[in-house]
Amino acid sequence: MTRPEWMDNGLPACSNGMVIVTGGPGGGKSTLLAALAELGYATFVEVPRQLIEAQSQIEGGTLPWQDLAGFAALCLADMQQQKAQASAMAGPVFLDRAIGDICAYLGWGGLPVPEHYQAASQGYHGRVFFCVLDPDSYVQDDVRPYPFSEALALHQQLLGVYRQLGYECIEVPWGSVAERCRFVLSHL
């Protein structure tokens, strides 16, 4: 795979580790991760979105707006599996959301965050990258039912929880996909 010219312009080498890319819904995380994958980096897809799509197809499926605790348990199981796979790979490995997100969403929903969720949220790269939301690009859909103001509040909730979990939070400014890739890779 050929790397774009900007990748060879003195960017520091990346350290090994499982790197979380997160933020409020609609911030461009999946787009950023797809671009990193095109550059040859290992990436993992967003577990909650996949689960929502799958559970929506099941009669009586477990959805976060109906059973947040049950949905969180499904996410935890899948994210722990993803974490185990990522930890066995040479880094950096980029994950679209991680276990800390579950802690944030449980808190957002007014539910207690079990200690084993907090413990499971440890062990990732020390820096977590938060994609800043852009009101002009935000799209509400069946999997992202929140208005922009709520997505922004969720973003702040995620920032607060990851800080409480001991991570350094780096906000990825809005910009082109290439600019966002360059930003993340230069801040590892």
C-alpha cells in the first residue's frame, strides 16, 4: 500500500498500543478509522453501532434506549473480545470506541457503573482521541437518534469519564480526513 506524501513528512514514529478513537455521535470517528485502515493501520469497528444494527433485526432485541444495562453487558462482552484481539497485534491498533464509552453511557443514563466495567476499561494507550463534532456535518439517523445538542453533551460526558479513568484526552479538531489522520498520528 502506498502512503500519501504527507505521511513521509517527518511525522514521529507511532508507539505500540491499543489507541481509542471516540467522541460524541457523529464526530467522524468511523471515517477517520477507515482512512487509518487505508494507510495500513489495524483498526476495529464500533461495537455499539454494530450491536444496535443487529439487535434491531431481532424481535425483542436489546437496545440501549430500552435496556441500557443489558445493552452495556452485550457491549462489554464484545469489546473485551476486541481488546484481547487488539492486544495481540503489533501497534498502533485503532479502536472505534472502547470500554470507557460503556462507563460514560451508563452514567449518562443514570445507572451505576459496576467496578468490573471500570477495571476492564484500563490497559489501552494512555492517550484517547476525541473527534470534535461539527454541527454542519451532523446527521441524525435510526442508529444515532440524538439531536446535535445531545450528541455534544454526550461528547462532554465521554471526556469527563475518560479523564476520571486516568486517560489523557486529546481532541481531534474538525478538518479534512487527511488533516485528522495527520493530527492523530503526530500525537501518539
